[in-house]
Amino acid sequence: MSLKVGLLAFAVFAAAAPALAQNAGSAAPAAGSTPIFRQVETKYLFGFTTGADIGAEGEKEVEWTTDAALRKRSGRFQAYSSKVELEYVPTQFLQIALGARGTYHAIRNVPGFDDHNQAQFGGLSAEIKYLLVERAPNQPYALSLIVEPAWSRIGGAGGRETAFEIETKLAGDIELVANRLYAAANLIYEPEVVRDRGARAWGRESTLGFTGALTWRALPNVAIGGEIWGSIAPTTAISPRNMSDRRFMSARPCMCRRRKRLSSRWPGEPRSPAPPRARPAISISTISRVIAPG
Amino acid sequence: MRIALLSLSLAGALAAASPALAADYALTIKNNRFQPSELRVPANTPFTLKVHNADATPEEFESKSLRVEKVIPGGGTGVFQMRALKPGRYTFFGEFHEDTAQGALVAE
């Protein structure tokens, strides 16, 4: 059994206010007046923690997320994993996504790890997010169930492997102060089977995890927050090398998340006649850094 | 004859049942504003919202709390099948003319 805990600080930025903002029903602000904090979707407000909201029905987005692990203690270790996801919201309660992952590893002279300097195709994943409890005007909390099956062909330290996992997450959040202060928590269960290249036997691992986050919108398009996370692996039957890779990566000393919206329109649908008021292409960026990995 | 009567009965039953399942409510966009700007709808009952864009330019009807968004071309009508809403005020706006196109559904 292994137990890990950590703390994160993060900031969330919108490329422009309209990307985060939705009207609160009041009149539009006059130029130079006090900023108005409008409604936002919570799904990208919390760093590693996932908010409960899904997008609007019919919404289509491309999301790009990059995790980076950087160490200098002995030798050189740089590991990047980028995932591109195509998201679609077919109903007012369901969001689905398909993703592909690429990796880049630059590892040299790190004890216990093979040297790598290459970019590789990392694997595929899918995601189903169902809104179990929706937020309402007199109900500031929401709860979603997220199931993400994934196939991976590259391990955390760049080695070839074959792994299948199903990350199941219960994501809840609450608006503590309307449009300003938010809290969220995730409960995670992740069973996985993995096999090293050339090996015959499959290893198994299941991980229980949690994250909790608090986010304060300092400005309409800038939010700051903190996060605590932990995980426990109650059942582990993975080869020592694979386990070592996973422990190393799970500490994730630095993470950058960037979300880019593709379009909410089908081909042929009209676009905004007023480009300056249109929603910008890049909605939210998040940068997080581990303060005290366990 | 029996089949025709059965069909008529079925059609009548469906016609009678439809309004109870999803009543229609309408909004109009004119001069880049919603009319009415506040629309009362029944709480805890699914309904159909029809948004007609009377302007010549397109508008995107959007709401975070209603979880809908759709571009409505000039002269066109957007139809939204709304879930049963809990009581309260749900704001919406027109993304292309956000300064003026604002409104709310009040579920009660």
C-alpha cells in the first residue's frame, strides 16, 4: 500500500472576459465601471480538480492539456504528456469526449531509469461525464460522474508498455459566494492493468484518490486558488519498474493546462457579425505547481 | 373502419397529451434585444422554448444556467427542448450583442 498527498497553488486565466463571463441578468457594465462577475462554468476552475459543470447542449470543443514532470536532482528528467480531446455535449446532462495523447521524454543519467530522448504516440482515451445533480438558482452545488477508459502504450518514464485503465470520478462543487468563491472535491477510483514490452504477465493496480480545491475569482477573468490531493494504492501487483515510473510521474511537479475552443457551430451556420464581441478562441489557461509533493 | 377510428383516437390522445408534455414559450429578438426580456415558465415541467430572430443579422442564444447555446440566423427561429427547471431565475444573453441582448426565464 502506498499513500501520497500534496498541495498545489494555481491560477486560472481567461484570454478575454467574455470567455468566462455570462450575463447575470443585469444591465451591461458601462465603460470604466466596476467589473461585473458573471456566471462561469466550474469545470476548469480548479487546477487538477474537475468541476461538476458540463458545457451547453450542442457545444463542441477541442481541449488541449499538458502535464510536465521536471526534475534536476540527479541527471536530467523531463517528461511531457499532451492530450488533445474533442468534446461534445449531446444533451443538457451528458458530455462525451475522445482523446489522443502524445509524449516527449528527455531522460539522461537518472538512476533507475533508461535514457530516452524521443516523442511518441502515447495512447487513446474516451470520457463520459453525466450531471447527476444540477446547479439551480437556489441550489449552489452540483455533482457529476465521470468515467474515462484509456489505453496507453508509453509509461511515465518513456518505456514501452501496454496499459488499460478506467478512471472513475465523482466530481462535486459548490458556489460559496455567488460568482466569486468556489470549492470542489473529487473522489477517484482507478483500476488498471499494465504489461511491460516483452513481458507475458499483466500487473494490476487500483488507486483511490481525492482532491479538494478552493478558487477565488480576483477579477472577472482571473482566478486564484489552492488544492490538496492524495492517493492511496490499496492493491498493487505491478512490476517494480512500472511502479517506479508511476510514483515518479504521480508527483507531477508542474502542470500546465490550456483549453482551446474549436467551435459551437456546424459548418454553414452563421458567425458573429461583430467580431470584437465574439468569444475568443482560447478560453482558459491553468498553471499549477506542486508546493509540497508527498 | 376500425383501424381508422383507432388512428383517430390515437391522434386525438396524442394531441391532447402533447401540450401537457411540452408547452411552447416564445421569445423574439428585435433590435438586438429580447422581447420580453423576462419570461415566466412553469417550474418542474419540461417545455419548448422558441426564440425567433426578427433582426436581419444572426444572434447566438446562450445561457450557462440553462446549458443551451445556438446560433439563430436572421429571420430564423431556434427551438430548445428545455428540461424541467427548478424554481428560480435563469439568465440568458445573445452572445453577438451582449451589451443589449439580455434576459431571463423565471421558473415558478
